Amino acid sequence: MNKRCFLRLWLLVVPLQWAFGQTNIDSTRIVRVLSYNIYHGETVGLDKQFDLDELARIINDEKPDLVALQEVDFKTNRVLKKDLVTELGLRTKMQAIFGKAMSFDGGEYGEGVLSDYSFLSTKNHTLVVREGNEPRAALEVNVIIKSNDTIKFIGTHLDHTNIETDRIDQAKQINDLFAIDEVPTILAGDLNALPGSETMHVFYKYWKQSFLENVPTYPAQEPRDKIDYILFKPANRWRVLETKVIDEKLASDHRAILSVLELLKK
């Protein structure tokens, strides 16, 4: 190759590098987030009544830093008195915490969070609910990621009834609790709300969703509805690097969702 041809090739390659190679992603600021409604561990299409090894495999395959789990049993009779989030923590080698929404079946039922970071602080928030409806909770954890930045992570599961009143009120309460400060925050869970619903418009006042397309997540075998979300705030502190709905239809009645986010510097 003569010098003139080499120069032309170099001039072609350099602009492409400038166009595609200047994202400057900082690996210490990347947070892999998974949200998974585990249907109290009850498998939909497998032989076992509940298969924690399979659930752990699905989680481990995505190598998350933070996991929001919904429909989590704590020592209920139907899961043979097992503490599901702790069992999954042991299988994934992650820190585990349970947040009670209600007493149920000889034990408790609510939210779970798994974390590859140690917990700086945690708090379980009881959400508003009309009399007679199922109690709900939002489980908050604060962690320090590899860049030494502190972030807040909330896992929740909103009301499932046809009337949207409780979901709207719960969304407003979550905004009141978490939307007023500037701490980089991720909210993940089964919100039981379609993308165009009033509930989601309440959230969109403060939160940005990580998925640009509303890929359905429920039911797992033939998904029709998008009701599982990963949201974040402030919008200018996060960059979305990857999103996907996990192609797994047997371990739960929901499909897990993954978002890879980068925390941007101020």
C-alpha cells in the first residue's frame, strides 16, 4: 500500500472512531439492574413446586449489581417455611433483604432486594391502600457503588386491582418519598400499570423509564402487557447502555427485565 492510499484509509477510520468510540464509559459507574416478579417461587412450567436454583440461575446469568424481587415469601407454609430472598442471596452470592408488605400463610409476603454492594442503609415503606385491598410496600436501600458514589434503589409492587385508584395514590406517595431530592435513584418493580396509564404519567413527572420501547413482560409464556419497569432520576445523571426483557417463560409468570445504567458525573 502506497502512502497516498494509507492516508486515505487513515482519514476514513479516524472519523469513524470519533463518531462511535468517544462514549468514554466509566466501568466503575455502571449499574446492572434486574427486576423480577418471582411469583412466590412457584414455577409455571417446571416439574418442581418451586425451583430456587432455576431462579438463581436466571439472575446469575445477567450478572446484576442490584435486583428488585416482587411476590417474595418469608417463611410461609406454601414455601415450606423458607426465607426466599435469603435463599436466593446465598445462591447468587449477593446481599439480601426482605421487606414485609403483609402477614400471610403463617409467615410474611412482600418485596426483596439483592445487592452486590453492602447496604449503607435500608428502609421499608408501607404504601397507602384502600380498606380491603392487599397491602403494598416499597423497599429502599442505599448503597455505594464502585465509583464511591451513593445511590438509592427502590423495589416495589403496586396494587393489581382493575380500579386504578390505589396505584395512582401509591405512585404519588413514592414521588413524595423519593422524587424531591437529587440523590441518583433507581426505582424497579412490577407496577401493574400499562405505559399509557394515569399511574405511569404520575411517575413520568419525575422519573424516566429505561426502556424506549414498551416490550411486554406479562404473562411470561406469551407476553401481552408491559407492567414491569426500571425507572431512574434525575434524568441528567443516568445514561442507558442496555435494556432487555429476559427470554424465560417457565420459572415465573413474569419475565425478568434488565437495564444497564451508567451514573454520570455532576
